[in-house]
Amino acid sequence: MTTYQYDAWIYDEIKQTIRGLFGAGVHLAQASRAEDVGGIDACLTVNHRAQVQLRVRFDRPLYAPDDDIAFRLTEPAMIAAKTYAPLMLYFWMKGRRIVAGKCVDVYRMADGIVPPLADRPCIMANDGNGGLRTVRIEELYASRSILAFYDGIHWAFPLTNADVRFAVITSGDPDDLPLPV
């Protein structure tokens, strides 16, 4: 893997996995070096409109997908400024295979967690290249911000109306459409 982009085989695995979530017509755009330095790993464009941020974690312990998700130090400001994508996909890989994933409603999460993301303690990234702020998985469930999860085989919508909220966000501008609670 390069310092600012995932290798091609990783994008291939992501494309295979997201077929079960988004269906046909998904375009996967890699982040440029400037975007990566600015705080994102990669960005999906769904239906040529809806943006989805992407984060992949490699060879973490088996409990990692049930522990927390992490945001770079640059991301809370992007979320506060509403310049961040409304959805975030987190994937955990073992070897060359995605074994777990979460699809998070970023703005619902930001509105529903205490303390806010920007006020959380900073921990060092595993690679030593910057800091991270974490949100525990149970906080995502409590804020009703997990729209879908992937168990290595299937995608599921764990909350009532999560599939409707997901469809609304990926079909157009979520600011123009009512989102069920």
C-alpha cells in the first residue's frame, strides 16, 4: 500500500463487498494525495451524487469491529463545517478479505454522541502518523447512526428505518428529503 492510497486489490475487494449494499451504479473514486493529507482515505460516489467516506483497517484483533471506529484529527472540523460526506464506510480486513464493515450516518452520529467528536481525547495512530479520535460501537447504536453492518458475508440493517434513511441519503441530497428518525 502506498502512503496515501490503498492498493488496487483492496479497491477490488471493496467493490465486491459494496455490491451487496449499494447495488449497481456505484463509482469508487480514490482520494488524491491532497485529499488524503486533508483527512480522508477515499470517497465513494453513489448514484453520481451521494458521497461516502471510506476507511479500511488491516489485520486488527477479532474484536476490533465491535470495539470502536476512529476519525483523523482533521475530520471533526470537516464534519462540523458540513464538508464531510453524510455516510462513512468502515471495513476491517484479515489478509486479503473484508471480514466486517459498518455504514455510519456521520451527521446523526455527530449530533448524538457525548462528548462531541472534537472534544474527545486524541490517541496516536498505529502507524505513528497522526492522531485519532474514537467513537465506541455502542455509542453508534445508542445514537442510531449505524445504518448497516457487514458480517463478512451479508449486509444487514440493524435499526428500524435504517434502510429507509440509507436509501434517502444515497438517492440524492439528504437536506432536501425528510429523514425518518
